[in-house]
Amino acid sequence: MSGIILCQSKYGASKKYAEWISQETGFKIVETKKADIKDVEKYDTVILGGGVYASAIAGISFLKKNIDALKGKKIAVFCCGAAPYDDEILDILKKKNMKDKLAGIPCFYYQGMWDLEGMKFGDKTICKMYVKMLSRKDPSEVKAWERPFLEAKDKKCDWTDKKYIEPLVKMIKEE
């Protein structure tokens, strides 16, 4: 079995997960922006991973553009964001990113990192506004997956955990 991991990581969490998946599978990692479909289609298994920004999975456009060339391949997507795993989050991400020809492709969500000071200006501004909006909510209305944003605020947090990749790795290894 041959495979490739396409990864688009802005702040490091997706790259970290891609490296762990690579360690478990032996698949090489290629930055999604540098991937060439002619090379990618040579593999039996294609894993695409990226961060979540405003409910969009970074790098998913590569898969949307090239899905026809990947027919018959084992394909999976993983994404990560600051929120902890929640079925509601995964549902939102699937509805926005995994439509049409991507429907039915397994999608995995992993909790990533939070470093407000290390973020680019636009991301930092959006995140600060989001935290401010959450802090104005009645505490009883704050969802469990929103609480880490309120707790993290200006702190640097790394919630990545290798155990999250186990279901994806198991799926890859199943023939």
C-alpha cells in the first residue's frame, strides 16, 4: 500500500498531526500548495489535512479540484481547530466542506493549538472578536466546545494529542 499526506498548516497543529500519521503509516508528507495531481494520483491512499478557518478546511480546494483524478483511491480528510471535538463541529465542517463529490469521504477532526500572539493580524482580530462575543454570552448558553476559547484567551495552548489519529490510522491500515 502506498500513500501520501497532503497538509496545509498555518500555525503547526495540522503539520504535527501529519507527522504523527506519517510515523504510523510510512506515508510521505507534501505541502498541499506544492502538490501536483500527477504525482498524487500515483498513490493508493490520499490523506488531506488542514486547519479550520471560519469553518473552511485549509487545502480542501485541492481535493475538490482533483477528485475525479483520484477515483478508486482510498481518501480521507483530517482537520484541526482550537475547539475540542464535538459531533456538532464535525457536522458543520462536513456540510460546508464535504459536499457533492466529496460527500462520503471520511473526515476526522482533531483539537489543535491556540496562540493568539503568534497569529497573523487578521486571524488574531477575528479570534479576539470571537472571544469577546463569547464572553458576553450568558455562561449557561456557552457550548462545551466554546469554553476553551474563553479559558485560553491570551494564553498559549497546545491541545494536540497523538491518540486522536488512531481511528484514521486504523482506517488506513484496513484493506
